Amino acid sequence: MKRLPDTELEVMKALWASGADTPRAALDHALAAFQWSPNTINTYLNRLADKGFVSVRREGKSNRYTPLVSREDYLAFDSRAVLSKLYGSSPRNFVAALAQGGLDRKDVDELRELLDQLSGGDHG
């Protein structure tokens, strides 16, 4: 799997929200805010299909699109890639960088709760 450019990621977000077998018209509607031309959207969809992120099925005069990579799988991959690239694969370094930006008490409590869930313990 490869990290997606922001534009292709926006197309995937629209597909994840729409689900399997999304008609092109629904996809165009979901992406209308970007004001991309139909040819631009075609380019992004073709790239995503070439990368194995999307399947295309012809139906009549239009296409239907299905995401082949789940949102969860992509986010897990992307998070690991960012963690590796920017923080030397260290979650501690990542959280330290977040803390420098200013974590409030609620953020810290949510992180603690998540860590407790992941470790199977309850330290609260």
C-alpha cells in the first residue's frame, strides 16, 4: 500500500462514505465542493484503480465504484507511515510532539483511557 495524495484521499473519503457500488453521479455530487472537472475526477479514479484502491464496474453508460481498501485499514497504514517517517516509529515521540502543541486535560484523559483499553487494564 502507498500513501495517497490529498486529492485521491478525498475521493476515497467520498467512496468510503458512499460504500460499495457507488454510481459516478453520486460520487460527483459528494465531491462537488472541490469544483473538480469530470476529467479530473476520472484521473483520480483511474489512479486509485491502478493502485488497487478502487474497483470499477461498467453499468450501461456509466461506471460504479467500490473501495477495495477499507477506511480503517488505510488509516492504520497511514498512521504507521507517518509515525515511522516523522517520529522514528516511536509513539512516545509522537505524543511528546502533541504535548508541545498543548494537550488539555481532556486530551490526556482520553489518551490514558485508550492506553488502558489497549493494555487491558484499568488504571483510572
